[in-house]
Amino acid sequence: MLQVLIQTVGGLGLFIFGMKIMSDGLQEVAGDRIKKILAAVSSNRILAVITGTGVTALIQSSSATTVMLIGFVNAGMMSLQQAVGVILGANIGTTITAQLIAFKITDLALPAIALGVGLKFFSRRRKNRYVGDVVLGFGLLFFGLLTMKSGLAPIRHDPDFVTFFTRFSAENLGGILLCVATGAILTMIIQSSSATVGLTMTLAMQGLISFPGAVALVLGENIGTTITAQLATIGSGKHAHQAANAHTLFNVIGVMLIVAVFPYFIEFVEYLTGLIGSGPVDLIAGEERPNVGRYIANAHTIFNVISAIVFTMGLTWLVRVATWLTPHKEEPLEDLFRAPKLDPRHTDNPALALPQVRAEVLRMAQAAMTTLTDVTDCLSNRNLKNLSRWRKREDSLDLMQRDISIYLTTLYQDHVTQSEAQDIRSLLRMSNNFERVGDAVENVALMIEELIENNLSMSPEAVADILSMTKRVKDFLELVTESIVMPIPGLMKTAIAIENELDLMREEKRQGYIQRLRDGICIYDTSLIFLDMMSSLEKMGDYCFNIAQAVAGEK
């Protein structure tokens, strides 16, 4: 029996490893395009569902799709309703794996592994190596299934095991709920619904569990897969939690609806599958049930299609309930300056970690903007108490930059894809330059503090010059902040224009101030303060330009 356990668990491990390699390879081949497609999805709920189905079918991982969506919602790149629509589609797309398994193409496993290894390790072109990952992962996935099948074969006639698996019958409500709970718990532990569905199909094909029992297990596995989205929200904002809760909500309610009509659902699946030419579900050939896999795969797909149809029609209601189930107090302004919430458990999973980091960099941008606004407002209202806040806020920006840098460096030390490495470099550069914006704001704050404490005043013309320069810097800062949330066409062209404009403004206003000194309009005591302020504002423009380059991926 130890050999049975080793072979079954080893086969499951090969399956999960193959899924991981295949999904990573597919994301490398089409990752950037997938992110753009997801980020640009419209508010049309039907289009959102179709997009989620297509993207997940392509990358073979509903978890990866859902995690990306959680990151987009948390960063403000997508509305909650858009994300929920795409997640509904992702649930359909993930059933493609079960459909592939049902084709029983395990004979291709070893040839696929051989071809995949050849492409991955001996191809000179990077894209071919990623294709090798896809092919190798595909082969390992099916070889894992073959290994599980061989491992479970000896126990099909063992009385003890037969007695154990008879508990997972779906002849009554108690048995159905036991199967649902077991499927959910197992998937929460493994964090791969495709793997648990594959294991369920293998058990059913060996005759260890009945078709209805397998379907009930698959229903539970649809609930268990939502744990990945919940984990991805750790340290995220309320909208990310609402998206994850909506994902859990419609899977749980969908399963409850099917459980309520379970016998009729089984009959419906058998009828539809029979229509497409599959043989009887209980056909036995060579001590195996060769047709049951197709029936289970179809039940998996039909369940998710029905759920998507029902909840697409009630999408607004679903979003409202998810919002109501996610109590969240309005965050005070000072929450902008808290320490980053970056989960150390995700440092070995960049797909989960990077959306969190992007959200924190976005918060850092908003904190820098708030600090700049509050400090420059004090030039007019001369409120020393309000001005004094800059010290604590500047320290917070420094700590935010430090924590983000340490976290990203830790991520970079592990295996990351080329796309993930580029994201890490971009986010590092963004956080560094937002911190430099804070340093430049500190210089401005010190100079305004000097004006107030020494009871010095600038001429109205000088104040107007500083404020007009500040406004343009804030426009630039707002532009690069928005570009982190959503790609902006022609970003670099606009950034170059604003950067040149700020350089020109600084020189023109410097010359104007010198002329006012000659005319006796301004006093010499404030001349150095004015010129230093203009230089600090111009440096903020330089840092914003660096951020634009990081967003655009130019450096």
C-alpha cells in the first residue's frame, strides 16, 4: 500500500509541476498581451465573461487570471464589476484542462516531454524555449495522470479501499455534502482545482468512486479554488477583498443551487454528453471506466457555464452583496503614509507578490502628491502647524521606499520570468523616484519654514511663479501616477514635452525674478529661497520623467 501512496502522490506532484511549467510558459509567450487585454476590458459584462474565458483557456490557470485581476482592482486599473465579470469567465476557461484530460491522450506524454526538453534546453531563441516549457508542462501533466492511474489500479479490488471510497457516494444529501466538503478542503490544501479534478477523474476511471460522487467532489473543488484569490488580497485594499469575496460568493451559491437539484443535474449532464456521441457513463472495459472522464469534464464545464449565465444576469446584485459582505471603514488621510503591507509568504510567487507591490507604489505616489500639495499650500496660508507634518510624512516615504526595495530584491533573488524581472526593475525605479520627489518636497518645506519663522515675504509675482511651477509639477506627477494604473498612449511624448516645459519655466521665472530684484519689487533676502525652490520643483519634474520611463519600460 505504501507503493500505491507513493505512486499516486508522485503522479499528483508531476501533474501540478506540469501545470505550473505549462502555465508559466504560456504566460511568457503571451503575458504582456494578456495583461493589456485584461486591463482594457470594457464594462460590458458579456465581453468581460468572454475575455475571462479566453484568457484563462490560453494560460491554463484561473488562479493566475484571478490574481492579476485582484491586482488590477487593488491598483484602481479596473472596476469591481469588470473584474467580477472576467472572473466568471475565468471559471469557464479553467475547465479546458479537464476537457483535455478527458481526451485520454496520455500516449503523447513521453513524446511531449522529449520535445519540450529539446526546445527548452537546446533552442537558441528565447521564445522557442518558452514554447518548450509549454510542451514539457503538457507532457508532465499527462505523465502525472498516467502515474496516478497506475498507482491506483491495484486497489480497485481491495475491500478496505472500496469500503473507504463508498463513503463518497452521492445517493443522499449527506453523501453529496461530504463529497463537496472533501473536494473543497483538498483543493484549498493543494491550491489547484485542475489537479484535484484530474485526481477525481482518475479515481472515477478506476471505478473507485461513482460518477455522481465524482461530480459532487468537483463541485467542492470549485469552492476550494477560491482560496487563492483570498490569499492574494492579504494586505490589499477593500476593492480587492470585494472582488475575492464575489469570487467565493458565486462559487458557493452556484454549488448550493446545483446541490438542490443534484439528481436532475446528473441526468442533464448524462443526456447532453450522450448527444455528442460518448458511450455509456458506466461502461467497463479492461476493469476501467473509459467514458466517465468525459462525463466529469462536461459536468465541470456545464456547472461553470450555468453559474456564469445566472450571475452575469445578476452581476450588479452580486457586486452589491460582495460589497456588503466586505465591511471597510474609510481610511484616514494618514493611512496613506503607513508601512507597506507586503506578504512575505508570496516572495516565492511573483504572480501574487507583484500586484501587491504595484498597489503600494501607487499609494506611495499618492502620498508624495499629498505631501507636495500640503507643503506648497503653506506658502500662501503660512500655517506653520500644517507645514510641520512634512517631517513625519517624509520619513514615511523613506520607509516605504526601503520596505518596497527590500521586498522586490527578495523577489528578484528567486526564479522569475523575463516579464516579472522587468516589472521588478520598473517598480524599483518608480519607488526610488517617488522617494526622491519626497526629498525635493522636503527642501521646499524647509525654505517655506525659513520664510515663516523669519517673517519674510515674497512678492505676489514670486509666489505666483512658484505656484504655477508647482501646478505643472503636480500635473506631471498626476500623469505618471495614472500611467501606473492604466497605460496612457503616447506617455513618453507627453513626458518629454512637460519635462522641457519645466526646464524652460524655471529659466524664464529665474530671469523674471532677477529683473524684479533690479526694479526693487523683490528683496534680496528671499532671492536664494526663490531660486532654490524653483530648482527643487524642476528636479521633481526630472524624477517624474524617470518614473514615466520606468512605466514605459524604456529603462
